[in-house]
Amino acid sequence: MDQQQQQFQQQPTAQTTMQEAPAVITGKDLNYINDMMAWNLTAAKKAHAFAQSCQDQDIKQAIDQAGQMHQRHYEQFLQLLQSQNQPPTYQ
Amino acid sequence: MNQQQHVQNPKIQIPTTSAMTDQDYITDMLSTEKYITVSYSIAEHEASHEAYYQTIHQANNEASQMQRSLYETMFRKGLYGLTPTQDTQIQQSYQQHTTDKAQLPYQ
């Protein structure tokens, strides 16, 4: 991890000028990812609980779909953290 | 569609109670989607690299669609009504902005 961080602190020479930001997760990114996962976890749990109490089937279904979406998004953000195990790729 | 006429489907039965109703549940979810999409918009502008940005951006689009879809459901169930404004007001606005068009800088 320390080694990886040092890589990016090297001054890029003319030959290694990066054309786009490398796939690193910054501290700021991680703060946001943590937040976004928290929103989605709460939203998924809330939707699930709400849907179980709904009388109207259409409303129940609409709320369940929202809950499933939030669960999917939670999993997507989780995967962002998991893929950090691979070294970043350059174009 | 000339005069102000309220447009609304027949409202489904919602009990008057201090307990949470279907209307409360779906309204709360609607607010949740609104809040989350605004938050995603801020987050995506702070994203460091492309793949990460795309992940947030897509989640944002989907949540935004979900918000619309919840609203449509509410409208169908008669939980939302629309009151069209008067034609004269629309025409007035049209006139004003047509005049202002002369100020637009590009030919």
C-alpha cells in the first residue's frame, strides 16, 4: 500500500505523462463511498420495511423496486472497494 | 384546456390515522430518492477517476428515474393533482421571453 502510493508521487516525465486520472481511490473518494453506502443501506432497509406494511399492491411494488435498486447500488459501491486489490491500470 | 381545471385521478382510500399509511410510505420514499440524487450530484463532481465517476453517475441516473417512477405511481393513485395555469399567463411569459430573445449574444 505504501509502495503503491509512492508510485504516484513520482514526477511524471514527458514519456509517462498521464492522459487521465489513474484508478486510485483517494481519501475523499473513500469518505464519499462510505457515505453513499450508508445512504443506500438505510434506503434499502426502509423500503423493505415500508413495502411489508403497504396495503396497495402497486404502491408496495413501487417501493420494493426502489429498495432493490438501493441494494444493487450498495453492492456496486462495495465492489469499487474490492477492485482496489488489483494494481491500477494506465492508458 | 382553457381554464384552470384541476387534473387528478380518483384518490385511493387512505385512512385518517396517526399510523403510517401507504401515502406516507410512498411520500417518504419519494423524498428519499430526491435527497439521494442531490447528494449523488455533489459526490460525482468530487470523483477522482473515470470508472468511479461513472459508477456514481449511473446510480444517480437510476435513482432519478426511480423518483419519477414513484411520482407516476402516486399520480396514478390520485395522490397528486395538477392545476394548469391560465393560458393568458403562459402567453404573457412567452411574449416577454420572445422580446428578451433579442439580448441573446450568438447569431
